Amino acid sequence: MPSRPLFRAALATLLALASLGTWATPPATAAGRGSAGDNDAAGESTIGIRLVEVPASRVADPRAQRYIVDHVNPGTTFSRRFEVVTNATRPVRARLYTGAAGIEKGRFTFAPFGTTNELSSWITLDRSRVRLGPGGRAEVKATVRVPDKATEGERYAVIWAEVASSDPGPKGNVALVNRVGIRAYLDVGPGGELPSDFEIGEIVPRRTEEGRPSIVADVANTGHRAVDLEGQVALSGGPSGLSAGPFPIERGTTLAPGDRGRITVTLGEDLPNGPWQFRIMLRSGEIRRTATGSLSFPAQAGAIGLAASLDSPLAWGLAAAGALAILAIGAALLVRRHLRRRRTPA
């Protein structure tokens, strides 16, 4: 039989949050079974982690409020303070450590416990364990030391806070583990930070296997930093003038520089097929991109519809230029008529 540490490491990976820097789901819920052991330590309680320090240059960046996002030169040392909190009704002990992370297939991924990479090895914590009283909190300082000879590029890691039950699980061989973390996106290179950007590509209406309408949009990271996509879709001009939304996109799409991926929006099940006018707005931090056009959903469950007809920026530009030209001609005619009237003798 595998050792208990191996079980704990495997379970920790399964129960860790895919979306970091927030409150953790209780292991009992995540595992789909009743909790065991010290419920207040790792069962019915939750543990949270959040940044309490953001650089002045990134105060307006929503990503920097949740994650460590920065660009530094080789040889730089900086720090961030974060807070570990719990809603347990009994004292808990949390272990703190760093771990490797990456971006694969449009998702931010974290490595198994004990795996390190360059960035995680550059991060040191001023405390490796904290003891939290009932409903308590503790502040921790993370220091990042970038070597003088660090090569250019963006790196990823996670700062973890972990609480484990003091007793085995229901079968006597697995201790429940609850952990949450803060993502770190650190770009290293001389000079200023290179721009971040992304673009929205093809948009396709679909119906899920259950018959609910959905929209899938291709997105390309055309910048030099990773992007975490979120946003919404609104529908208008539907049958009988119906409007619907906005509907939030399914979060969790992260694209590394040069990557392509897809975002999905699942809509209300009672929406008619259309046609509809749509407006999709995506953002990553302070970057926002919008696409508009028309689409119709397929009638059958599980079917894929025709690609949406996108409004062309060039067409809008030409239309605006044409409207301005018409206004200019109209103004010229009015001026000419006015001058003729003034020249006519009384």
C-alpha cells in the first residue's frame, strides 16, 4: 500500500484550486464526500489567502490586486506582503511554501508538491508556518531575489498556504488537505515592460448536449505577457426585439505569449435561435477588447452553428468617413446658398 505522505501529496494536488488567490472550497465539497478528522482544521472550515500590497504603478490593474504581476530587471530584489485567513472555530496551523507553475493548453497549471522552478526558487517567505486562532489572520512577507544573470522572459510560480487535518480520513489512510495560493507572473528583462495584448478571432454559436445555447470565441495572445481572460456577452435585436444578458464568460482561460485558446459563454436555456446582434467584451487586467456582429444559434442540441458575422472596423470607418463627407457637402451647399441670397439685390 502506498505511504500516507504519497496519499497526502496526491490529494493535495486534487483539492488545490485551479483559480488561485481566493478562498478555498472545503475539501468535503471538493471531494464530494463527508469530511473526517479535525473538521475545523481541514474539513468544514475554509482557508483564504490574499495580497495586501500592490505596487503603485499597478494599482489600477485588477490582476495585480489578486496576483503578483511585475516586470523587473535582472538583479532586482522586491517584496510583497500577503495575508492568510481562516473562518475555523478552532485554531489551525498552516504551512507556507512556494511551488512551480506554468501555462499549458490555455490553463494556468501548478506542479505537484515539492516541484520547484526558477521563479519559485527566487521567492523566500519570512515564515514557513503560521498559527491562526478562530477566525484569525496572519501577515506574511514574500521576498523575490532575481539573479544578476537571469535570462529574459516571463516565469510563473505559486505561493501556497496549506492546512491538513490532524486525523486520517474516513478510510484511515488519507488525511484531507486544503490549500490555496497566489499566482506569480514575473517578467525579467532590461528596460521597460513590453506591451501586453490579445485579439478576438472567430466566434461560433453552439448548443450544448443539454440544448443550452453557447458562444465560443477564439482568442490569440499577441503581446509579450500572459493574459487571464474574463468578460461577458450581451445580446440584442433578437426576435421581437428581445435582448438578453450580459452573460459572464467561463473563467480559467490563461494564454502565454503567442498562444491561442478559446473562451466559452453559456447562455440562458430559453433563448430563441435568433438572429441576434451580439457584443462580446474581454479583458485581462487593464486591457479590453470588444467584438460585435450577428449570429444565430443552431436548433439541435449538440450542434455547431455558422460562424458569426463580425462587424468590420474598416466598414465602420468607411461609414463614418462617408457620413462626415455628406455633412461637409451639406454644410458647403448651405453656405453657398446663403452667399447667393446676400448677393441678390433687394
